[in-house]
Amino acid sequence: MLIADMQGEVIVDTENQGFNSLTGPWRAVVNQAVLHPDGLADGVLMVGSMPYLITVSPLFLPTPVAWIFAGFPLDNNFVSLIEQSTASDISIIQSQLQESGARTTSVVASSFASNQVQQELSVQLDLSDSTETQRIALQGETYGTRFRQINADDIGDDRVYAVIQRSYRENEENLAVLRQRLLDFAIAVICLCLVAVILLARSFSKPIMRIADRVVQIQRGDYGSHQSLPVVTSGDELGSLAVAVENMSRGLAEKEKVRDLLGKVVSDRVANELLRKKPELGGEERVVSILFADITGFTNLSEKLPPEQVLSILNTCLEKLCQIIEKNNGVVDKFTGDGVMAVFGAPIEYPDDCLNAVKTAAEIRASLPLINRLLTEQRVNLDLRVGVHSGKVVAGNTGSSSRLNYTVIGDAVNLAARIESMTRTYKVGALVSADSKHTLGSAESLFVWREVDWVKVKGRESAVTLYELAGLRTDVSDEDLVRIESFHEALGYYRSGYWDAALDIFERLNRDDKEAIVDVFISRIQRLNGLPPADWNGVYAHQDIL
């Protein structure tokens, strides 16, 4: 303790430092107290060679008559006390300014008892940067070190630093202990949870297994076996779940019954569309491809055979046609007596609907030998005609509010039916409109085409270009390709009105290999050549001869 009068003259000094008046840092602390509202100040001051934490306050009798300085040393006892509360190594370091302007660093107090360690600390510690943790090696062990200056710069040239250090090895050991304790705690919690789960699961397992067995039966399509199973009658959530499962089973059974019935009346895709949406009248505009296929001469065949045999022949043929259509993502819209109408693009749209329709037409023509082999016992030889057209339609439900029929309607449907009927006029197996042919894009090259005619069908003003689908390009011989080219040449003369040139080529084709379509054009040219129309443009109006 030190007492000085208000003028700074020392009255009492327990340390007997040898000065009679306050100077330097002591006077600086007093000046801070004078500026403080309560007249108090504190700071770290050097008392001899030991830094002290000093507090100064005025002595009132009742006015201020003296300054009282009280403090304690920041020595090894202080360091030991701090070490106990922080579990870290503590050091107090003093940096003194020499007359030469250089600074010397020394350890004043430290929890390191070894003078050598203290010397290594004072040498390695970089007092220029207090913002980062420094790694310092002391006697082969690495420490993380942080420091702060604990005395103010304006109360003396000496600087005092508090240094705190922690061994990385101790941190790792403590972390390992903590990790092990956490692991032990986690294992204990898991074991308790497992015991609780096992006990709880036993009370639920039996009713849950009953419900699970019931769900498996429903998955197999067995909707009626619940009568032979024990019923979960508890009033808790499991009981509610069991009731819900049985209600679901009855609902699925009814829906499956309806789906099965619809699947026999309409195609599966149409059935799914009807079940997915609310059934109501109306539809939506779609671009689709329509295919009509028909059995040639079936009316005459029906006159000659018993009805049972006719029905058997018809079912055999239509079964094969439906398989081909559905394999190519088509939908059987309706059966037209001895034929079938198929739609590609409704109710489900695919990117290659037109290609699927043309492939279906080619496969139907290619399936004739197989169909006739199936009908060997019936002693009949059928021929199938196919027409394909692509265009806009309205796809949806027609009929009445009490009886609906999902179908497509529009000019494209009527034109497709007309195109199929003209296969008999031109005596060819499959006709495709230019709209469908051009819709194929690059896939058009997969097939061999023979342009047949520009026609106006009955009931329609605009002309339609018709192409015979000769087959897949890989299945058509070179001789047939040459013959098709000659046909196209004759067709060009015919459209230009050069009847004699066209007739010469057609007659030559007939001499090489007689073909019904060639006879059609020979007869037409002979008729037109005798009475040529004044406005001939190559378009043939079929309503004139129907």
C-alpha cells in the first residue's frame, strides 16, 4: 500500500521503493483518477521488478486529503490461482524499453517452473501480433498460445503481457476422454431405446402382421379372403387401419370389376381414361392418325357359310388385328361389322403415332398368310384392306348423359374411311394419305410408296393425294422398285393429259406382269381419251362414277 498527499508527495510506502513523490506511471494513474467521476483508477504498475495490479482512490476527511494506492503482485501465487480455474498454463511477461530503444522480454511469473522453458517462451513468443493463436514448441511439446497486454501504454514505457497456453496433447487427451464418454452415453441410450422398442413392438406386431397379410392378399388381387382372417377389433389406430384396409379392398374389388368389364367393351387405354376422369360429354381437339381395316368380300362369304362359322372366322381375324394394333400403341375405337377402326394419338399421345399407324398397316398386310393358316380348317382365304389418314379430330365422350361412348369424330375420320373403301377401287391392299406420309418425316424412307392418284372423294371438295403402302423397304425387291418407277412415269403423263404416252407404259407394265391397278388406269384413260374433260388438272373426282 502507498499513501500520497494531493500534491503527490509520498506519505507511506509499504514497499519502500525509494521515491518521495509520484512520478511517471504513478502520476499517470492519478491523472486517470482525477478525470474519473468517482475519482477511481487502476492499472498494472511495476513495483521494483514485479508488476502489481494497483487501484487508486481518494481519502476523504471529508474532502479529499490524500491518494491511497492498494494492489497485489502478479507473481507465481497469482499465476497458480489463475491456472487452477482455467486448466491452462499462465505466464506474466514484461517487455522493457532500453536506452538504446530496443526492448528486452523477460518472464516475471509463470506456471512453468523450469527456467529453461520460461526462457524459450520469452524468445519464441511474437509480441507484435496478438490477434492469432501462435504455435510454440517448449521442450518437445507444442502449445497453442494467446496473449494480451494488461497495462496501458500511457502509464509507462514498460509493457506487461498475460500469456495463456494449452498443450495440444492435453487437448487431444481431453477430447478422447470426452469422445469416449459421449460414446458410452450413446450406447447406453441406444440400448435403452432398443429395449423400449422391442417391448413396444411386441404389443403391435401381431395385429400389424395380420394387416400386412391382408395387404399382400389384396396385392395378389385376392379381395375376398378377409372373411377367413382374424379381424383387428381394437379401438386404437390399428383398428382404424384394419377398417380402412378392408374398405380399400372392397373399393378395389368394385373398381377391378368395372375395369375388367370396360376392358372387354373398349380398349384398356380408353378404360383407364374413363376411370381416371369424371365421365361427361365433350372432348378435346387432337391430331391423330386413323386406321380402317376391312375384310374384302366378307358379305359374300356370310351368304355362303353358317352364322356360327362366320362368327368364328370374324373373331379369329379381328383377334389378330387387335393384337397388331395394340402392340403399336394404337386404340381399337370400334368394330365396324367385318372391320375395325383404330386411333393412334388418343386418349394417350405418343411422339410417333403416325409411324405406329403406318407400321400397323404394313403388319396387317404381312399377317394375311398367318391369318389364313389359322383359318385352314374353315376352308376360306381372306384378304384385308387398310386405309390410313392423319388429321385433326375431337376426341372425347359422345352419346347421352346416361350412355357414353369414347371415340373420335371429324373430317379426318370420314376421309380415313373413304380412303379404306378406295382400296377396292384401285385393287390395292393399303392406301395412305399424303398427310400421313408427310407426317412421318425422316421415317418415310423406311417404307416403299407408290403414288396412286389425286382424287376428290364423295362429299369432299379438296383433293387428296393417295399412296399405296408397298411394304417395308427391306422387303421390296429391286424389280418391284423399277416397276413402281415406271408406274410413276406413266402417272405423270396421265396427269399432264398425254393419254397415249401414259397408255403405252401402262400396257407394257400389264404385259410384263398383269396388275389390277394398272387395269384401272387403262380403263380410265380409254374413257377420258374418248371424251377428255375441258378443265383436266389431273384430279379425278370419284363421285362422278360412284
